[in-house]
Amino acid sequence: MPENHDNILWTANRLSLPKTLWDRIESLGYRVVIAEAGEELAETIERTRPGMWVGQINGDGELGLLREVRRVFPTMPVILASARPTIEEATEAIRMGATEYLPLNVDAERLWAVLEAALSMPGVRAPLETPASVPRRNTARNRPVAVHPEMVRIVELGARIAPSRSTVLIQGESGTGKEVIARFIHESGDRTAGPFVAVNCAALPENLLESELFGHEKGAFTGAVGRKKGKFELASGGTLLLDEISEMAVSIQAKLLRVLQEREVDRVGGQAPVPVDVRVIATTNRDLEKAVREGAFRQDLFYRLNVVPLRLPPLRRRPDDIPRLAEQFLDETAALNGLPAKALSAEAEDRLRRMPWPGNVRELENLMERAVLLVDGDVVGPRDLDFLAGLGGRATAEAGADAEGGLLPLREMERRMIFRALDDHQGNRTRASQVLGISVRTLRNKLNEYQRDTGEVTAGNDG
């Protein structure tokens, strides 16, 4: 029976796979298959014959199964996660053939780095052999939120240029949704059947980024134990997103320019160029024209990338989009966490429109996630937003600034948050302390401090 290299068998039911990572996996053409771990796990692996297995260690059983899996599938990447990781267990797991050993509480970026590295191993072939291997997405469903006229124009322009092969340069502040627009362009054109591969140019040092983008041959440098395809080859037939392009070293910029001109890559240590068919989209939160003037970015590469320029406005300049985005984030968070949906009051929508949003859409998403998790009722009001914004380290004009517009002292902000929590829970200190993330004893001590400072009577009960 042939192996289904495009399937990733996931039996680590306590290892969280965030939606963002799930989407990245699917954008590369792979499919996550969820299965239960247990006595039938060996049969499940034998039946599904996946390209990679992500399992969970709860005892010795999985390590025993690992030995059997390695006998049948000697090259299949295996990632094991442990609830109680130890050096001894990690050593034994690697000795028995595990590709990677992780704690269950691993952060998303580390998990993605491990998954991405495993998917690029020789034992896993890229699943996208033909355009038919990945279904075309419903681009209307994935259309970015655009109510404000400037965003409507950007989305319409993105849809118009999507069928072309032209490079696109998307500029805008951090958190404005540059990758969302890039994915929309990919999914709206003829390349949606191909992979969407993203590379953060600021996340890797110069020598590693070169190998990551262009690949390398066996023996090209110390540690190059085999041939590795670069992101350009992996994205062939699809789209390559070069995120934070402004952080790319000038030496690699020259090689990137040649790839864009010749449509072929030279692997590190390679003897002959490899043709690639890739649509490149670059993003940056810096002013590239200024970087060109300062000599930090090649002028010829800038012109090669800037064929279709898109500049995303910050969220504070597109207030008409805010209620729709907020509603979308509320619904998504509720669905992901199995919680009832919440709505915004008209006053809350007005408050959101007037907030400065230094973190842009990313900040709005975080605020709506806190609203779903912490607001008790079905409707999120303006006072809820004041409280939740304070939890995120930034207060709204009403909650975090005085009448003259200056920032309140941290102690005063803390006091307001505590009294707001007590007010929301009818003076119940136990409930208020749970929302605030502190003990009842700490809450009681804080209230006593405020009473000593101001003589303010602190009502409430511990029931």
C-alpha cells in the first residue's frame, strides 16, 4: 500500500495545534489527520501510512510503539510530545528514532519550526505534484474584511492582479494584515492549487537564510548531510512570501535579484541552476525607498519587487472596518474555544472606532479574544473594553488616561481595575479575584491598602 505523504497523523490530543499553524500546514498541501492514541494506534499508522506522525508520550507505551514504527517506516519523521519531559526520556526517544522531542506546552513558533523542518526531510516528499492535488479555495469566503474605501480599493486591486505572475510589494505598519492580503492574492489567482510558502527574512541569520531560500547540496558546508530544497523550489507552481524583506542582508539581495530575473536558483554548493516557477510577494513595515536612499537596500531589487505596490493603512485610519473585524474575531475565538458567541453593543463599537490601535489588527484580535474568555454576558460593552484593554497593557482614553490626556500611574490603574471587577461581580471578591488572576487574600490586602490611603470604604464579600 503506498504511503500518503500528504497526511500528517496527529495523535497528540493534548498538544495544541493553533489555527494559524493548521492553515500554514494546509497551505503547503498537507492534511492533518486526527486520531485517538491507544492500543489500536499501531493499526492506525499501518492503515493510514502517513508522511509524518505527531504523537504524545504518556508512559512507556509510545516508546515501545516507536520501535515498531521505525521498523516499518524507517524514514518517516516522528515528533513526540511529553507531559512531563525529562532528559532521560528525551535521550531514549531520540535513541529509538524520534525525530524531535517536545514538551506539551511548547510555544507556537517553536512547534512550527519543528514541523517545518520535519516536512522538509528527505523522507517526506512535497505532496503537490499536480494542480489537482489541492482543491481551489472559496476566495469569497477568504476575502479580507474591507468596508473602508481605501481597503476596498486594495482588495479589488489584489483580486485584479492575482492571475498575473508579477511581483507585489506590500508595505504597512506591523499588524495591518499584510500576510492576509498576500494569501488573498494567492488564493484568488491561478496559483491557488500550488503551495503558499512564507519566509521571515528577519528570523534567520544571513548564512542560514541563504540556504533556506535557495537550498544546498550535500557537503556544501559543515552540517549539510544531504541535499535540501530551498523555499523557492518548494514554492514552485505557487507563491513565495518574503516577509520583512527590508531585513535581508545586501549579499542575499543580489542573489534574490538574479532569481527574479532569471527564474532559476543556484543551490549553495550546486553545479547547475534549477528552474523555478514562483510568484513572489514581499512585505515590510519599513519605508523601502528610504532604505534605498540610505544604502541599506538595493535600488534595482526595489524596482524589481515594486511592480505592484500596495500600502495598507493602519487600523486607526480605517475605522469603518473595525466593527466587522471585531465581530469576525469574536466569532472565531468563540468557535475555537467552544464558547457561546458574543456581540458588541453600539457604544462598544463606537469606543473601538475611537481607540488609537498602535498594534493595529493584531491588537484588536487580542482584545476580542480576551472579551470572549473574560466577559460574562452575551454583550460586550464599553466598560468591558476599558477593563480588557487595561489587562493587555494599554488602557483606553477613559480607563487609562486622566482628564488632561496623560497616563495614569500604575497603582491608580490597578485600583480602577480591581474596583471595576468588584462592581461587575456585585462585590463578590472570589469571582473578582478569579477574573483578575490574583488570590482572594491579595485582593483583600489591596482593598485594605486603598482604605488606609483614602479612607474609602471597601464593600464586598468573599462568598
